[in-house]
Amino acid sequence: MEIIIGKQGSQRMPIDEPTVSRRHCRVISNGDGTYTIENLSQNGTKVDGVDIIRTTVRPNSRIQLGPRFSATLAELIGPTDMPKSEPKTFNISHLRRVWSDFNQGNIEMAKKQQKTNLVRTGFGIFTMCATPTIFLLGDVGYLFTGIGILGNIYSFVGMKNAESIEDRQLRQDAFDEAWICPNPECSRTLPARNYRLLLHNYQSCPYCKCKYVEK
Ligand SMILES: [Zn+2]
């Protein structure tokens, strides 16, 4: 990682000081929490009060650019560029259950609804066919039609939908509450739509960067 610091640099802290060059110095991470800084400006760079051409610095080193501007390295490049500690690893096997319960619920509800819909359609068609039989069969036709109408009423009033909108929402809420990053410092909703994707495609949290494994 390399950052050019200056008025047109890529550092986090904006610099608007005439005595700082557009590209004043270069900072390169050494990967061990220290950085190599290299002066690029005729106005000079000082580290903790000492003129440097190239030297090793730490986040709390005070960097002076030219005669008037100074800040610590951390202030200049920001905490996001500090070396991160190794990402933590979390076991996500409990999420397999969370996903499969929710998914199983969805499938069951869909099947139940399908059955209900089938009965409703059946009685609908039966009634439609029964009505003309009044003209052909007389009283028996009325009986068929009556059965059809009662069946229709039953299929809509007696047979409930597999799941009310409220129940569906409750089930979704319970899933959303459990479908979160297992890192207690993160707990954000997981990006993957299902467990397999989470385990094989994501393998880590996009927010806290913790790693996911199944033990
Ligand atoms: Zn996370």
C-alpha cells in the first residue's frame, strides 16, 4: 500500500496549505505496523522535528510538511490504513439450521396453499358444471349446484390460507433476526440469500471481514 501525501495526495486528511507541495511525500506500509516515508518535496519533510529523506515511521510519528504544516501519520492517512489485526473466525454451523428451518417452512406453506387452491378451483369448476344440469336433470341439478355452492363457501370460509400475511411476516422477522453475522461486534444481516452461498461463496463477512467456517 502506497499513499502520496500532499495537496493533491491521496491521504485522508485534506491539506490546503501553500507551503505543502502537491506531492509532498510518499508513505508505504511495511506490513508490520510501521511505514516508510520518503520526502518528494523541495520544501522538505520532517519526522518528529528531524529533516528526512527516507525513514521509518509509526502511526503516532509527527510528520511536518514544509515549514508550517504538521500532523501525525495517523491523522494524515486515517485509521482505515492502519494494519488490521487478523480477522476473527466464527463457526456458522448454527446458521445451517436457521436457513433450513425457514426454507422448510416456505416449502410447507407453499404446498398447503397449493392444496387449498386446488380444492377452491375444484369446487369452482364443479359449481360451473353443475348449474347447467338444472335444465337437464331438474331437482338433481339443483342438488349438484347446492353442493357446489356450499363447497365453494367452505373452501373460502372454512379452509384458511396456509399462512396469514401476519404469520408470514412473523416468520420472516424471526429469520431476519437470526440471519446475522455471528460476530457479536458486527451482527449485521448476512448478504447471502442462503446457507450454501454463505459458506461457499462469501466465506467471510463483507462488513467486519470475519471469516466463516463450518465446524
Ligand atoms: Zn460481520
